[in-house]
Amino acid sequence: MNIQHIAESTGGRFLSHGPIVEIDHISIDSRVNEYGAYDLFIAFRGQNHNGHDFIPELIKKGVKNFIVEEDVEAVENINIIKVTTSVKALQTLATVKRKRFISPVIGITGSNGKTIIKEWLYDILSTRFSVLKSPKSYNSQIGVPLSVWPIGPEFNMGIFEAGISQPGEMEKLASIISPTIGIFTNIGTAHEEFFDSQNQKVSEKLKLFKDSEALVFCMDHELIARQINESFIGEKIGWSFNGKGVYNVELKEGHHLAIRKGTEQYTFSVNLKDKASLENIVHCIITSLVLGVKTQDIQEGIDRIQPIKMRLELKKGINRSYLIDDTYNNDVAGLHKALDFMDQQKHVSNKTIILSDFIQNKHSKTFYTELNQLLLQKNVNRLIGIGPQLSQHKQVFDLPATFYTNTESFLQSDEIHQFQNELVLIKGARQFALEKVSKLLAEKGHKTVLEVNLDAITHNLNFYRSLLKPDTKIMVVVKALAYGSGSEEVSKMLEFHKVDYLAVAYADEGVALRKNGVTLPIMVMNASDDDPFNLMRFNLEPEIFSLEQLKSFTEAYALADRELQAHLILNTGMNRLGFNPEDLDQLIDYITSNKSIKVKSVFTHLAASEELEHSDFTKDQVDKFRSGAQKIEDALAYKPIRHILNSGGIVRHNSFQEDMVRLGIGLHGIEVSHLKDGDLQNTAYLKTVISQIRYVKSGETIGYGRSGVAKKDMKIATIAIGYADGYLRVFGNGNAFVVIQGQKAKTVGNICMDMSMVDVTGLNANVGDEVVVFGENPSVSQLADWAGTIPYEILTNVSNRVKRVFYTE
């Protein structure tokens, strides 16, 4: 669709004109680092983010086509189209593209399972069709049109999911997707507060299928079945585990699904056990049968199915490398997102991509020429291509590249052992099993991991930003490995999101950040007399808490002919570090007589900002601080930054913002004042695995000190985490639980240094199963309550030997 047609379709008007070009790609993400001349950026106004603010920066990056909903300055040779609303414009463009597509389109809705069914169905149908599917869980008013936009003649099947949170939303999605075949998964309690009843919710979701020819659903969900039978006018394809459907399903011998329709019978082998997964795979199988896919092709697709990881993972690899693990599928939209995520990781400059064939269809030389340009544009240094299609088109690639016809030949090559000091993106279709490559290149060691959700950190940062005035700066405290999460990775993300300052506890923490490419201003909160050389060398700014310390630092900086950029802390009642009110006259005299001192900020620590009963004390602290800060400012010819509020203070004492706030534990989803608990997202999941399962007879004991006693015959799982990993001894002897396959398992006996034992009697648990130590349930706050401590201690106590894995959805 060319830019002129886009303007006409959306009812927009040009604020400025550029070349009339065909638009290949639409983006709404200002973080994308490179654009082509055929890309269109659509600017949205969000609660915490306004895409229009990034237009000048995006033009510098190469963006030449924009849709906006605000008046922006015209730019010569740039297409800028103003529309009434950007969301409606995006939806209109996707609808126009969909109307041109005549092949089958599958629409999926329901409360749970939409994304998994889409991914599994894609695996099965791609054995026969060239399939376009929604990336990740793109099912919203914006996600759906972004998913549908790429549809075109190179595909002969579309699979899109649709989700709604309130009445009136589905009609828009229905017109965009316009499914010929539908799948209604199930109905649950999500977004219940916006609907009058479950009946209304089902009715609203059913609007997706108002013009569909056929609808697949489970008859065992009686509410769904009843409404479909009453209102859906197409072919009703109900199936059941209980013998009441058009298709009837039975699980035999634990892993065989027998599916019967009249006199026809089909049998499929599945490696799935839980009811939800079985229901999801049956939806996929029956939809495939309706589309005429052969049973052997369906089984081939089922055999490909892996656990769905709807995320990009960043983790440490061998020889000081980092890996971005995206081995669950390979499509063009997903590749763009993976390359954008790769481009945001600035701490490693050398970039390699291990890429499999794109299996949706047989791509042309033009496609691979454009792929070459994309990789060059994203500054990829090396390509390792796996698959016959990439090998066939190797002549079009200009960057250094090697090619292998399959994954096994690459794994047997010398090249697999030569990775070092580089960032490696592993991106492949599931049939190429690139997870084998990921496992080989990953840093080996402990199976206990702390998974850090970068999207949740971003959400929490934006939440606190929404509470601040536009000109209030943000300093983020990243001491103690960024509260256990990982200083370098979190700091790089914060720099990308344009926070103003970082704070660390010790100079060596700041040095490590500088060595990893962090350029933000950094305040060191506990600088010692031994630190000036490193502070100067790495451009770090010390907190100064006494006149003696100030004199020592000033003399050291004078010897190097350097200006001391100091942050002065005032003691207003914390009684830990800082200048008392009676110290200020001497402090001011010394600063004003030494022109080599620059006061960057004046601040104090609140002793109890999160607690309502201490509000008067907090206000007294603020008054003392303001008085002292004003006295210092009056003596200077400039105004230093003032900051007083921490995470709890931002929420409870918002009016005391001053010039800057210090965000710490709140970034990690812990709202210490408990006034805004529901507005934050959990950022960290501590997970391990079951190492062994044993059966203990009644009367036998478990663990050191024989403190665990079996009062009956028990099934015990030993998990790979202990107090050396940060799982405190207080959690032993039933004082805590972990979660295995959604089931709670209490601790048994004492926590050991490297292992713990949990009671899995009567539970479905197997060696190798994932164990959630903390996350959503139990949460960090729950563990803190069990231990009689605070969430800070639980997070920062996670040992360095626990591998950190960073991911984005």
C-alpha cells in the first residue's frame, strides 16, 4: 500500500510531503534503532509515553513516513500524515489489507490458551500452508492490526488471536481479522470487573465470529456451548471429552488421543498431561482436520511442539559472550523484534546471528537480498545460516557468513567452539531445534536461575514517572546488583529509557558499569578515601557526608587538577550519615573557599517515608532538609539538584518531589507504602529444578539434624537450591512452600547449603520439573513475611552464583 493510498484510506491529510513510496513495515515503537525508506511510524499518545516527542530523533534514524494525531512541524521531503486518532488509522489500514486476502483466516478468542493454541496450530498447519500468525500475544486493539498488516499473497493462511477487556471492543477486532474459521477456547475470570456476567463476556467474545463459516469449541464448557448453539449461524464444530460432541475425544494409555467423528477415528500421540494442554491440542487437531490436513502431517506438527517461550531471553554464554535465545520460531516480524532487542544491548559490540530458514514459504532471491540489507542495517557482524534455503542464497549476503544445511552439521563443526566476547542472537524455526545450539553455547553451571522481566521493570519505571511532574528528574538506585537483579543489564535498560542518574553503593560497582558501557551520571553513596583515583578515571560522583571526607577528596582532586563533583547528604533524622545542621556553616565556608568543588546535588534520606504513623516525622525531616539546602544554595552562585524522596516517598509524600527522586525497590515491583500495590508488576522469578525424588517411610527422618520426620509415608523431592543461593535456613521445616506445576510443596527438614527438600506427596512431580521459589506465588513479600524480614533482604540475598536470565515479551 503506497503512502498516498494510506492517507486516503485513513482520511488523513499531509502536513508535509515526501516521495510516494510503497510501505512495507509499520512500527509504533520509537526504540527501533534503524528504519528503512519504506517503513511507516505511527505515533501514539500514551499515559506515560508520547510517540510524537520522538519524531525528530526518528527522522535522524532514517524514518521518512509518519502518521500522527497531533500537529507537528512539517519537514521537507518527509511524509507526515495527520489523522483523527492513530489507533483507528492503524485498524483501518489492517482492515484494508485483510479485505484483499482471500485465503482462510483462523480467529482465536477465549480467556486462556489463545497464544499457545495459535503457536501449536502454526506448527501443525505450516507442514502444509504458508502461514502468517500473530507475533507473541498480540491480541489487543493495537496488537491485532499490527499482526494482520503483513498479510499478503505470499501467505495462504492466517492465524490471529483476539482479546478484549471490556464490552464494545470485539466488533473492531472482528472487522480486522474477519475469520473464516473460529476457535473459542474457554471462559475464565479475567477482566470480570468490566462485564455484568459471564454470559455477557461470552456474548461479547462471540462477536469475533459473526461472519465466520465454522466455529470450533469444546462442548464441555456448557456456557460457551449454549450460547454458540443459540446464536452462531455457521457450522458448529463442538467436541467433547464426555461423548457429547461432533468429535469425541478420549485419552488412552496416558499419551494417545483417540478422536472419533461418527465412523471415522483418528489417533495421535501427544506428550502432554495436564487438562489445559490437552484441551489446547485438541482444538488444534480438530481445526486441522476441518482444514483437510492429513493425519500424518498433523502428527508431524505435534511432534515439533515445544514448551512455548513467549519471550526473548538474554543470558550469559561461554567465553564472555552473551546469548539472546529466540529459538521457538522464525518469522519476519519476530526477527525484527529480536534484532531490535539485540540492538539495545550495548555492552557487547560484536554481534553474531545464528539464523534458520524461514519455513512459511519458499522465499525468493529478493527476500534474501532484503534480509541481507536488514542485517547490515542492524550492524550484525556475522551470520551463521542454517537450512537449505539460506545456503542456496548465500551469494546475496555481504556480511561475513557461513552456511550449514542443517543444525547437526553446524554442531559438528569447529565454528561452534569459536564464540567469544560477542552477542549471539539464536533465531530459528522450531523444526531446526536450535535450542541444542543455545544449550551448548550457554554458560554452564547451577540450574537455579533468577529470571528478570525487563518489560515489568519498564512498566514500573513508567508507573513512577506517571506520579512525577514533567521536570522532575529520576535517579535509580542500582546498588547490590540492582537489588539482586543484575546491575549491568538493568542499568543499560535504564539508560535506554533515559533516566537522569544512577546511584551505586561502592566505587567498584560504578567502575563495573562504566566498563560495560554505561554513560549515565553515577553517584557513589559510600565512597572511601581510597577511591578518588577511580572516581576521577571513571567519571563517578561521590556522596560526601562529613567535612573531613570533603577535605580529603578535595586535596586528592586538586593534585590531579580535577573538579570534585560532590553530592552533599544532610542528616535530618536518619542519624546514619550526613552533615548536621550545626555543621553547615563550616561546610559552606570550605566550599566557597575552594573553587574546585562543584556541588551537584544536596539530599537527605527519609527514615520512614512508607509508614503513615511517621508522617509528621517525615514532614519534619523535609522542613529541616529544605532549610539546610536553602542555606547552601544561598551561598553558591548556582543551584544544585535537590532530592529527598525514595520509592515509598514518591507514593506517600508526592508533594515533596523537589528536583529529583530516588527510585529503588519500587522499580522491582515492591511498593513499600502498600498504597499502589496493584499498579506494579513482579520483575523477578527465582526458579530451580527437582534433582531427585525419593520415597520415605513413616518414622524415617529427612535432612541434617534429623529435624524432618515423616509422620506417614512420604514422597520427597530434593531441589537444587540452598542457603548458599540465598534461600534462608529459616524457610526449612515447613516454614515455606515452593510451587511445582502449579502445586504447593512445603519444605521438609533443614535447608542445606546447596539443596532443600520439599514434600510432594500426592502431587504430580518428576525429576527435572521446574520449581518456583518466588515470583507471583509465593511472592518476594511472602518470603519476607515468613522470614520476619523485609523484601530488600530477600532480593539482595540471591547469590552471585545464581545465573541471571533477562527477558522481554
